[in-house]
Amino acid sequence: MKLTISRDALAAALDRVGRVVETRNTIPILSNVRLSAHNGTVSITGTDLDMEAISTAEADVSAAGETTLPAKMASDFVRKLPAGAKVELSDEGERGKLTIKSGRSRISVNTLDAADFPDLSAGAFSNSFALTAAALLNMLDRVDFAISSEETRYFLNGIYLHVVDAGGAAAGQPDAPGIMLRAVATDGHRLAQHQVLAPQGSDGMAGIIVPRKAVGEMGRLLKPLGEESVRLEVSTTKLRLTAGVTTLTTKLIDGTFPDYGRVVPSGNDKLATLDKAALGEAVARVSTVSSERGRAVRFSFAPPEQADGATKGALTLTVQNPDMGNATDELEAAYDAEPLDIGFNASYVADILAAVPGAKVTMAMADPGSPCLITPEAEGTGSLFVLMPMRV
């Protein structure tokens, strides 16, 4: 095998697939990436047996072939070469060795047989559909913070992606058709949901749970692509994302996602609309005296007639920590219901506010012991969030 490729293209490809490779493992070949050169193209593959990434680049291939080489060593060497340099890779007919050279720089690395490299991409996919990279990235970003890290409930360690019939009244999209592609994540304390119109080809798709690590890798691949179209292929056990020059295949979590619809409140009648930035800043200020373990903040809502004669209602935030002190903050709120005191975890509130689109948020509550529904004030965003209260 012999090929010449630009340093920048090779470094980018090694970086994209190298993030999948586990540096510590008991199977030596999993520390390597597979290099395949044919017909003016080089493809680089990395895997950890649960996820596989393949990235391609143009190259001048003078002798086709394939091998595997240490992922980290190759990436470190190529990245340290001058930008724009040409890089030659050749096994020079020597079995078990690959030479990488550029100008006066040269490195020889030990290789392993490509025939022993595992293949995760095999198998049929029942659904295939396209959407823009920006739309898919937005869907992941809206919900990924709520993925659970509790290993005992492994079925919550990812994003539940599924198609639903919202009956023509999709949450946050009252005028939208009823068939939606929805992403949901929850850790039992908060729930995040985002949906878009179901793309053509997603009809009848079985619900799948995409693992946390795969969600992170998908986000990194999607971010630079903007409005470029990407493709998702789904089966009951795998998901494949084709984004630009990279294809990511991941195994899915084998489990049943809980019936999350039962915790999304529908009858909360105490509504408060607040400025998102002001609320986030106020919560951050008062939580400086909260205990690291509790992080509880009391939200005290008061209607206009009980808010010192103000034309709008008010929200008073209070934290009391016997070991540190106490803090209060107050801000205006569009609130016109009976007074309500309810407690929330400051960190969870901050996470939700970071994910809510728009400048204002609406909090819909029933009583101090019931979940709170948080939505953007503007309709048509497709997002909603549920936050469980704390005892304060």
C-alpha cells in the first residue's frame, strides 16, 4: 500500500474516528484504526465494539491496500506536521510495518492485520431518512442534559428517539401535522422533550435509545455542517448517521424506555412567565449560599395585589443554609394566580434554562408537590421540560 494525502485531511479524519477509539482495552487491535486505500480515496475506521466511525478523504493512491495502525500515535504525529504539508504512507512491502513521512519527518509504526479488525456496519436498516444537520443537532442539544448517569437504570442512559402521532396538536406546535419525530431524555428528576415534523422515511420507526457516548459523537460531527443534509438509518439494534465525509454507526441500548407521558403534567393552572436570562442570573446568585448536597431554592410566586402594589406579579427566590447563611432575590413575573411556594434544585433549573429557546419561559405549576412544566413562551419551538419539585 502506498498513498499521498494532505496533512490537514489526514489529521481531520484521524481526529474524527479517533474519538471513538478507547485508549485502554484488553484487545490490542481496538487501539488501532483501519486504513483502506482504493481508487483515489482513503477511509479510516475506528471502533470500540459498541460504536464505529468511518471517515473518508481524497488521496493519491499509487498502490491500493489496507492495514491497521495505532490511532493515538498516528494522530499525534500527523497533527504535529506543518499545516498544508503532504504526507506519504507506505508499507514498502514490509509486513507489520507502516511508514509515515512528510518532508524530512518520518515515523515507522507497528501494524496489525486488517482482516482481524471488527466490522460493526453490517446488517440491514428498516428506516432511512434525511434532515438537516442543524435540526438534528438542535434536537440533541435540547434534551441531552437530562440523560441519566445512573448505571442501574441503564435504559435512561441515552436519548429515546421515536415517532409519535400527536393528533394535530403537537406540544408547542398547535398547527403542525400530528406525526412527529421526538427525542426524550430523563433522569427521574427532570425530563426534556423536543420534536420536529417526522421526515419522510421515518414512518413506522420503532422507538430506539441512543447511548450517551454516541449522542456526544453525533453532536461533534453535526456542529460544523449547518444546514447540510445528513442521513439517519435505524434498525432495532443499530443507528447509522452519515454526516459529510463521516459515517457513525452505534449499537442501541437494549431496554424499554419508561412511559414518560405519565409524568408530563397537563392540568397545571398556575402560570408564571419570566425573563429567561433574569431568572437564570437570580437563581445563580442565591444558590451561592446553598449546600452542595441540597442546592434547593424556594420559589415564592405572588400575584400583583400581593406584590407591593406592582402591576405585575413577583417571584422571590430564597435559599437558607444554616451553615453558610441565606440569600434572597426578587424579579418580576407575569403571574396571576394564588400565592405559591415551591422548591427546585438550582442546578436543574440552570440546565433547563440553558436548553429552553427564546427570551422568556413559562412555568406551569399545580401545587408544591407536583411536577412543573416549563415551556418557551413562543409557540412552535417543539420543546418542553418537566422539573420535579424539592421539599424546602
